[in-house]
Amino acid sequence: MKKLIVAAFCALMMAGTAFAKEKSDTTVVFTVNPVMTCQNCENKIKTNLRYEKGITNIQTSLKEQNVKVTYNPKKTNVSNLMKGFSKIGYEAKEVTGACQPAGKESCDKAGDSCCSGKDSKKESCSGKCH
């Protein structure tokens, strides 16, 4: 019985640690050159970039021509991510002056300059321009 209680406590502690790590992650949006023209381009980026240290999620969009990378800032930074893109033949530039996802906060105001229209309801919209 004592082992069961200890095991349950350890499981809860590990789950709490995983949740805390997720909250500390940062998301940055990049545009790439050459531009992505097909699914193979997206796959090349996702497949190769995932090996960079600290990356927890990669989302690509042909329509918006951007790559959203979520990473642990304790393990890497934007400069290192850009170097990761260059290793696979892409020049990456950080998107600035646009609404970028910043954690899981929701928008403060529907009419916010960065969070307007259809984006105002997105969970990932921070309500701040970066």
C-alpha cells in the first residue's frame, strides 16, 4: 500500500513538472526564404528542424508563408533557431509587428490592434504586438 501511494505521488509530481515546462515555452513566427511552395517544403522544415535543441512544436503554413516554432527559452534562443533553418537551406527572419502567439493567454480585447477580426478569438493570440 505504501509503495502505491509513493508511486501515485511521483506520477503527480512528474505530471506537474511537465505542465510547468509547457507554460514556460515561447513561440516565435518566422518567414523563410526560399518560400515554401509545397508539402515537401513544409515536411523538410518540420523533419529537420525538430532535431534542434529545445524545440517543442513546429507548425508550418503554406497559405500564410510562415513557420511557428515553440521552444524552451532555457535550452535555445531565436538566433540558434535561425541557424537551424540555415542548416537545411533556408534563411529565416523573425516576424515582427504582427500578432504572434505568446503562450496560451487569450486576447484582452476583441478590438486589439493585433487581435482583430477572426484572430481575436484564437487561444494563442497574446493581444500584444511583438
